[in-house]
Amino acid sequence: MGRLIIISNRLPFSIDHEGDQLTLRQSSGGLVSAIKSYFESDSSKRFTEKLWLGVADFPQNEWSMVSEQLEGRDFQIIPLFPNKILYKDYYNGFSNSVLWPLFHYFPSLVENQAHYYDAYVKVNKLFADKLIPILQPDDTIWIHDYQLMMMPDMLRTERPDITVGFFLHIPFPSYELFRTLPTDWKASILRGVLGSDLIGFHTHDYAQHFLQSVKMILGVDSNFHNIQYQDRLIKADLFPISIDYKKFNTACNDPETKQYYNEIRNNFEGKKIIFSVDRLDYTKGLMDRLNAYDYFLEQYPEWRENVVFILNIVPSRDDIQAYTERKQQIEQKIGTINGKISTITWQPIIYRYTHLPFSELAALYKSADVALITPLRDGMNLVAKEYVASCSARKGVLILSELAGAANELNEALLVNPTDTIEVANAINRALTMPPEEQQHRMVLMQQRLSDYDVIKWVSDFLDQLSNVKLEQQKQQSK
Ligand code: GDG
């Protein structure tokens, strides 16, 4: 087996500067944790080398210092340094002001600007051009996410025989929504993805939406998950991403996490804890969640002073207007709720706008009696899975939006429509009063499922399927 090349918009680490010293900090997204866990596992030994291509968050003149710090790692880094203006139009522009809102069913936030599209094509080309000269025939290339949907075809055009997988981490919207993109753009995006041999989605619905768009826009039919396109077999299938189950399940063995846990429980002794953590994003349903909690406290006043909602919001994309406006609205709403019913000794919402260290996040997961996870749309939502894995005493209740991909697997959660204030408020009351046996029953089933299909299985499953597609293609060609 040859080399494995992972490609994502960003490299899996960022740089902290302290005086002249540079330190590397691993990024905390789901993809990075998944791939890192796989790289560290025995399963990855089937590849002779591992490489990661992505945009660097440091200037080009720091690369030699950074590369010194990377020595001894089990994978090589290939950094890209695109021009800042071009990158902004590609990332803030096309990726996050066209594809992100459209694919999450927020068409009114889409800004179809031609220069955003042009930048998207150019940056995808930069990625492809960086890779093509160093490609070897037995490389396995795995491209990730909506920022790089055109890259597979750009590679295929230059090297028709390569092995390329593509995985979409966000929903693929229904055809009715996807078709609202300008004609050339939507066709080019689909053709771009079809440069892959295997195309992965989190859920069956996303895969079906993609196949329907391919049929309606390009006139290309599919047979179950198989597409025959330009004389090549391509598969579009589902691979629900998972988590490092063991890491979350055993996190509380770490002394620092244990200490945080004890502090949290002592601080809120006698009170139930509801917890949520999300990036600041309009897709996460923060405003609807706050409305539901507000309504819950009105409808069930017996819970006042007996429950606390720890709401952690992680800064994100704060140079896009749609994000900054929402931050103000959310903080205003939190202030209104706290101002309305706090007492001298109790505050209904503990709000923080920060990125938590892992040990604190793990302690909060374990302390929470209820996790309230109510995105308006979410490709998967790993926080829901991490919470379930962290409840090692097999207690705790997950309230989960039915519009998150994770709802397909975590069906023992209390599933809610995140915009239905009354339903969410009632679910909070139900979760807080759920008998321990029922909590345990639901938790055990969900934990079993997650530990059976953990993140290493997810990666291996995708890569195995990718080599199977190549074998099937060879069989077809030899007929
Ligand atoms: C995409 C899709 C899909 C969050 N806050 C903190 C923190 N996190 C970590 C969580 C979790 C990850 O970030 C967020 O998980 P998401 O599922 O929301 O994933 P994203 O990477 O944002 O987004 C999403 C995912 O890809 C995977 O395919 O599920 O639907 O949008 O792992 O633990 N980690 C730390 N402190 C925080 O404050 N340490």
C-alpha cells in the first residue's frame, strides 16, 4: 500500500507565539481528532507514509521554524500560503457565505457573488497544483469538506488513474435548494465532486439528495449507490462519523479533569446541570434554545433555583457579519433571562464565550445531568456523541435536535424539533425528572453503538470502501 494524503482546508494545528517562541496547538474539530486517532492506531500502518495538505495559519517565513517543531511526527505537512484577499473570498465568501448557509437550509443568507465563486475555483486549483507534482501512482487521497468540492475533478483531469475519496462533513441539501445556485456553479460543483472514486456522507438522506441533484442537473443516473460517469464507476455512500469513544469514556481518570469535575459538582451542589457547547453559528439554534429554556422556567417554576444552564459558546467566524449580529442578540437574550429571574444566590444561565481546554470540556460533559443540543441543521454533531460517551456512570439525558445527522443513530435521546419552544421546554422537564433506570437504559444502548463504531472504524471503513471501488473499477475495465 502506498501513501495516505489527507487534504482539508486548514492544517490540523495552529501556532501560538510567545515572544520568539512558537508552539504548536492541535486544532479541536471533529475531523482532526478522527484522523489523529487513526494515525496513532495500528490500522494506519498499512500506509507507507502519511501526509496532510492544508492552508497554514502562519506566514510563509515562519515555515522553517514550524517544520523544525514538526520533526518526529508520524505525518508530514504540506502547507499552502494563498494570497490573503483570495483566501478571504474563497473562505469567508464562497465557502461560508454561499455553500454553508445554502447547505444548512438558510437560503436567505446566501450571497451569490461572482468574485467569491472565482476565488473558490482558484483556491481549489491551488490545492490541486500543489499536490499534482508530488503524486505517486499508489497514493490514496482523501479530500475533506465543502471548501474543496472542485478539487477531486481537478486532480482527475491531470492524473486519470489516481485514487480519490471525498467526504462532506455538512449536510447535502435537497435538490430543490441546491438547484437555486447559478447554473454553471451547481454543475461545476457536482462535476468537481464526481472526480472522486468514493463520495461519503453522514446520512442516507444527504447521499440521496446528492444523487438526485446529479441526476436532475447533470442527467446522470445512479443505481443504488453506484454512479457510472465518464466510463468510471463511482460510489456515493454513508459513513456516519464517530468519536474517539475511549478517550471520552475514560477522560475522568485524568487528575485535572477529575478536579474540574469535583469543583463543578461542589459549586452546584443540589442543583441539576444542563449543558451545551457550540461554535457561535446561526445553524446551532442558540436563540431558539434560549427561548425554550426561558419558557421552561416560566412553565415549570418549581425548577427555579434548582437547575442551572451552563452555556458555552466557542468564538467562530467573527469576521462575517451574519455571525457578529447573532452574538449580540444571543448575549442580549441571556442578559434578559438572567436579569428577569436571578436571585442573590442563583443565576439561571452561566454563560461563557470561550474555547475550553479539553479537561474542562470533559468534566462538564460528565457533570451534566442533561445535554441540550438543538441545532437547526447539523451534518452530524459530535458534541452529542461525546456527551453520551462521557457519561461513564451511565446516567444523564441527551436532548437532541431531530435535524442533526446524529439523530439517526442516537434515537434513544429525547428527539425534539429545535424550533418548537413548547416541545423543547417539555423535553427539558422530562429529562430532569426521568427515572434513573430509564436514563441508564437509554444511555447503555447509545454507548454500545458508539463504542462499536468508533472513529478508527469510521476512517478504516471509508478507506476500505475506497480500495474496493478501485478493485471494482479494475474488474469493469478488464471485462
Ligand atoms: C463539522 C460539521 C460534523 C467544541 N467546543 C470546544 C471543543 N469542541 C469540539 C467538540 C467536537 C468539535 O469541536 C465540534 O463538533 P461538531 O460536530 O460541531 O463539528 P465541526 O468540526 O464544528 O463541524 C458537523 C463535524 O464536521 C464532523 O464531521 O459533526 O456537523 O459541521 O469534537 O469536542 N473542544 C474543546 N473546547 C471547546 O470549547 N477542547
